[in-house]
Amino acid sequence: MHRIKPETSNRDNFGYNNITGAVRQTAEAHYIPYLEPCKCQVCYGRHGPSIVADNIRSSSRNLSVSKDPMKFTDGFWLLKNSVKPYYGLRVVQATSDETGYNLQVSTRPIRHRGDTLGGQSLRQALIRLVANVSAGPVLSVRVYSPTQGVVGVKIDHFSHVEPFPNIPLFPNAKPIPDVSIKRDESKLSLSTGGLTAEITDNPYTITFKSPKRTLTFAGEKHQGLFDVPSKWTLGSASNTSCLTNDPASNPNPAPLPPVVRYINSELNISPGELIYGFGQTVKIWNQDGGTSSDQAYKCIPFYITNRNYGVFINHPGEVEVEVGSEKVSRVGVSVASSSLEYFLIYGESPLEILERYTRMTGRPALLPSWTYGLWLSTSFLTSYSSDTVSGFLQGMQERNCPVRVFHLDCFWMKQYEWCSFTFDPDNFPNPKRYLAEIKEKYGVKICAWINPYISQLSPIFQEGVKGGFFIKRTDGTPWQWDLWQPGLAVVDVTNPAARKWYINKLSALLDLGIDAFKTDFGERIPHANVVFHDGSDPMRMHNTYAVTYNEMVFDLLQKRFGEGEAVLFARSSATGGQRFPVHWGGDCESTWEAMAEALRGAISLTLSGFGYASHDIGGFEGHPPPEIYQRWVAFGLFSSHSRLHGSSSYRVPWNYGEDAAKSMSRFVEAKHRLMPYLYDLVRMVELLQNNLAKITQSITANAKGHPLQRAMFLEFLDDRTTHYLDRQYMFGPSLLVAPVFVSQGEEVEYYIPAGRWTSLFHTERTVQGPVWVKEIVSLDELPVWVRPETVLCLGPQGTGRPDYDYSQGLEVQLYELAEGVSYEVNIPRGKGSEIVGVVRAERTSGEIKMTISGEQTEVATLSIFGNGITAKNVVGGALKTGTGVRVEVEKRAREVMIRLG
């Protein structure tokens, strides 16, 4: 989880700037063209405009190269050498329509009509000639509401043909129109869904408010254009990429332009405000650099704060973000483009912000219930054949660790031929028959590794060349390089014929018995000196490619197997990619630190609109020690999706000791039993309007955009302690999970919010929060705590799989029910979106009553946990011995009444 706190600055001990506003105002008032005044520490602006001097000085200096992210300033006062700013200063015209305002914003003071021109008087013309400026650009700014609770700000400089591709908005949910506008003498205002944007014209500012407080603001000089010498842009992610600098990738690099123009916009960061999200890193540029570096596979231009708002930057290409770094009190966003758009999204809770964000960018698809079971991989560089696969599956079955999905990694194809989409005949001589055998014998689904790269040694490479199916260089030849596979080319997913060709190859694999695909790679997509079939801007396609690639494969699976039956195991993604799940973190090491990285990355991703998250259990690189393996297994099986996968070593549990297998068996069983709870969180169904106020557990990923694995502050925003927690999480709204990241015998520490919480695995144990818990956790345990006022439905024991009828043999567990409150939980069947029943529970006047609706719903056991609760008598069942109150429910009973002692 990226929790970014504003940095401290190099100011005096009390944080003041040591300069009076009066001096600066005087300095700025005595020159005609609006340029940034000199801000050197000697004159504090009295030298007047510094741009002219910078232009003179720069020619005699040695070229210096910036390796930092895009920053326009040199400290707080100075601009970098030769950087020219054009700040939005004043609204000179404002018109309105039914959804918002259209503003014309001047980048220089306007005192008379002459200031709107390029220079009419000789004096003005001479000044501008010497300063090498015109009257300055005019920014076209639109402030509007596309849907309830959201305000968009679109800043345009040169308006012309709309570049593409763009991020699809509202792809599977309709906008909710809700906007009112108001003008008065001092400001323009726009209100929607509890959010108000107030615009002042001179100075030009935008302030965003909730009913309770100011959320953030774009103050004076918070928006503008910057002309930046190319030397200061060389440290950007795109310019430092191997795709730009590798001679094979970019053999004839184009000369850099003298100046690159950026649009920049900044929003204020308040004291105590924390910033979360951005996918996996702050740099918005997908790269293949592992999880232990500053690069990331899934870069999402969205962040959410602990002040009831989020910000979505609607740009598909490279976005440079400064979070409290260039200016410690601001989040700055820059794009090398003629247009920048962002949406400020308000919510009374963080989950409401995610609802509104995923309404705009897409909700996660419903996944088949079998995907929540245990996935086992061949691993990557290990030696394997059909015999190896069968041996793994047999060993897992014998140890009661049922595998639901078996994954075949790269070497199901011949080396050097990735991708050929053909099984290596030496290791899999009859793949269709073999896949049918193991599916029948072990009850597994089959996932196969693929990527969008085609090796020059693949037997299908020439098909792609002749068909024009690959991304091309500007000279018309296929783009190729040798990183990963010899002379590989990349499928051009913007070409309909190439998409059809690729999909036909995958369709043939489905005919053989493949059920799902691991859509690996898709990050190293060339952007320098290449062309796409449909004319897409390569800079905008670099990140977008991952979404298009995954969508293409997901759609194939959905067409073949039906809605709610498709799944990917994807590594790369970008905005909107949450619609095509599942995504795993990427290549990590086999260490405590990497395990913690996996959790931080997962909850950062789910704070960015993704409903599901997975990771390589045990780590990818290296061979984990047995204790790390066992700890990671527990964490992995309390993640939305659970896959055992490594690089050069296997991840079957007996390689780490038979105790590891016993522990794994216990956690696999626990996840299977939790499926009625988990599946109800992700099922695809809108909540019934008449039950909306009562239902607390049925928050769905598809209908609402809420994730399964949740940062603690998503559920406990009013508890400031939770804002800093990144080594524990909520698994849905009701279960707190605290993975162990320390060696045996060392104390683990985690936080329990307010209320009386009950251990899931040891229900006799309770903790009263808020409290920090310090304890030594045995190797076969995982701290999992059930939230008070929870109705938790568990499936029967010993199902051996995650996909079963969730309406049969249920155990309903009631935890710390409050007096006079009704609770209601939907019971899904476990296939598709069908709801077959509802369980209701209420505690009133010394009684607890459970009612069951739905003819097909069968509750076998009712368990009640609460402080000092005992039962006098039961109607509708029989008391059993055990912790708390345990009732064996009568067959076909629709109501159980317990009189408390």
C-alpha cells in the first residue's frame, strides 16, 4: 500500500518561507509581460524576470541531465534553468451549460484589451521580443460533473483532433446525472452528490468542498503550462526505459526537441492528509522490473486520501506525479500533452469513493467459484513433464491439499519458441488426452501460460510477418529485439486481423482442454519510433496495451464458457483493467521483505479499483526457507486468489516438510468453508432496493467495486491508527487478517480496532479493542479475527473444493450482536448471480432469533458468540456442547429461537 506522507522541507525550524508577500507583490507589479520573477535568495524578486537571463546563461553551460522525476522547480523559489511557466491567472470568460462551466483562463494579467493581443504598441512588442514571449497562452478549462459526486477539470491548450486511445469511461455502469450550478458576484459554484466546486476568477482558483469542510483546492498558480528544455526530461520513466535506450529496440533514436511542453495541475495536501493508491507505484508508466524495485507492472493514475476524496487522472499514457515532493503541500500532476483532465471524486466513506470511481472506469467481472480454490504451478525454470504434473497432483491429493487449478508455465511449449501455442511433444506427446485424464482423476481446471510476444524461432512467426500482425517500426518492418526470446515481435492488438489470428491460436488450446490463461507480460511495449495499425499514439498505447491484451483474451473465454465463467491470471494492467481479473503482484523474492511487499502491493491495487489480488505464494525468485513458506501459505490462502508458484524451485508443500502440508491442508479447508461469505462479496447482483438499508455483508465487487482485500482504513476511517497500517488487512468487511512477517519465536504485533473481536480459529479467545496485540504465533497459525456484529455463513466441512452448493449444510455464526439491531445476509448458490435464500438474525429482549427464507436454503448449525452469552432453551433446534452457544438446527426449520440465560 502506498501511503505517502508529505516530505519535510528545507525551510526554517518553524516551516516559514522567510520572505514577505509584500516584497514579492512589489516585484511582480513592475513589469508588463507576466513571467515568473527571479526568486534567487539574494534579491527575492527584485531583479525582475529571470527568463531572459536564463536564456543568455544557458548557452555557455555544460549540458546537465536530470535523473529525477519531472520537477519544474529548483527548490521552492527557483525554476530550473530555462524553464518557462505560463500559470493560469485569471478567468476572462465563463459560460455554463447543463453540466458545468467553460472557462477561458489567461496566463498573464489582463488590464486592458491590449493585454489580450500579441503586442500592439512598439514598447510591448520590444519587451516581448527581448523576453522571447508572446501575450501568453489562454487555457480552455472545463469544470463539470459527469456523474454524481464527481467533478471533472479538463485543461486544454491547443485543441485539435482528439488523440487516441483514451480510457473508456462508464464501460459497464451508467452515469448518474446530478448537478446544480450557481453564480454570484464572487464565485461560480457547481454541486453534485455532496461535493461542491467553487471557482474564483481573479485570481483563478478551484476549491472542492464537502458539506463538512474544504477537501482540497487548486490555488493561485496551481495550474499552468511549462516549456521545459529536453535535458530536464531525460530522467522520465519513458526516456530512461530500456525500450528507448536499447539499440535493438530503438536503433535510430529521433533527436529530442529543444523544448517539451507540459500541462501541470496541483492540488493541496492538508496537514495529516495521507495519499494511497496509484496501483503499485507513483510512476505512471508500466515496466517489467519486479516487485522489489521502483518499477511496477500495474500503474494506475488514481489516488485516494483519508479526507473523503479521490483523484482520477484521465490520461492513458505517461503521467508524472509529485506527491508532497516538489512542493511539500501539494500533489502535482504533469503530462507532456496539450490536454490534462482529472476527476475529483467525493465519498462519505472510502468505499463510496471506490464505488464512484469504478462506476467511471469499470467494475470487476464476476468470477467462477472454482477460481477461489488452490492453484498449483509447475513453476518457471523447473524441469517438468506430464509425469511431473501427475506426481504433484497425486501428492497433493494424498496430503488432503486439494488443487482446483493446475497451471502450466512457459515450458509447456518448446524453448526459444514462445509463443508457438503448441505443446512440446517431448514432454506432452498427447496433450488432449492427458489433460482430459488429469481433469477427470484430480478434478482440476487447467491454466496455460501465454504472452503477446512471438519469438522469431516460433513456427508461427512468419505467419505474423506476412499478415502484418506485429507492431512495426516507422520503416514498415516488424519491431524486434532479443530480450526474453530471440528476435521477438509483439502482436499489434489494434489490428483486427492480428487479434483474430491470435484468438484463433488460443481457441485451439481451449479445444484441447485449457480452461484459463495466465496472460503474462504486456509491459515492455515499444513507444519509440513505432507505429500501430490503427494509428494509435505509441505513448498512449504503452500502458493501454495491457488492458487491450487482457480484454481480448478475457472476451474469448467469456464467449466460450459463458458470463461469470472466465478468468485470467494477469500481471500487467492499467486503468480499467480491473474488468478482466485476476491480477497477481508480479515477480518477487522469497523473503520476509518480499512477502510484505506482496501485501502492500495487493492493498494498493485494491485501493485503485481492483476487486481481487494475488501473489506467488512462497515468492518467485529463490527458494524460501520452510518458515517463510508456511507463513506465506497462510497469507496466500486468505487472499482472494491463491497460487503456489516459483521460478527455479517447486512450491509443493512436502519440499518444505510434512508439517507444511498439514498446515496447508487446514488453511485450504478454511477457505473452502468461507466460500458462502466470500462469494457473496463478489457475486454479480445489484442489492434489492427494499433491503438496501439492512444488508451489511452483501457488498459486491461487481455491483459496487468494493475489493475483497481491504486496507484497514477503508473500514475504519474514524480510527486514525488504521490509516498507517500496511501489514494487516480486512478480508471483506468482517475478517481481520494479520499475516506473520517474523521468524519463529519472535513477537508479532498487530492492531485491533474498537469492539469485542473473536478469533476465527479459536472462538474461545476474544480481544477488546482498540488495542495493539503482541504475541508469538505458532508456525501453523494465522491471526484472523471476526468483527463484532457479524453474521458469518460457513459451508460444511470436507467439501474438498471451493465450488459447491453454498445453500446446503450451512453453519451460521453470530458474533457479538447488538441489542435491537436486525442483520441480514444473502445466501448465494455459488454459480452465477443466483441468490437462493436470506438469513436474518436479531437480538431483542433476551432472545436471539434466526429466520431462514428460501426453500432451497438449509442451515445445519447455529453458533452464537458473545460476552457471557448462555442459552436457557431453544425452539427449532437442539443445544450442543462447545464454545459459546451451539445449536443443531432441525431439518427444514425456517426459524430458530434461543432464550438467553
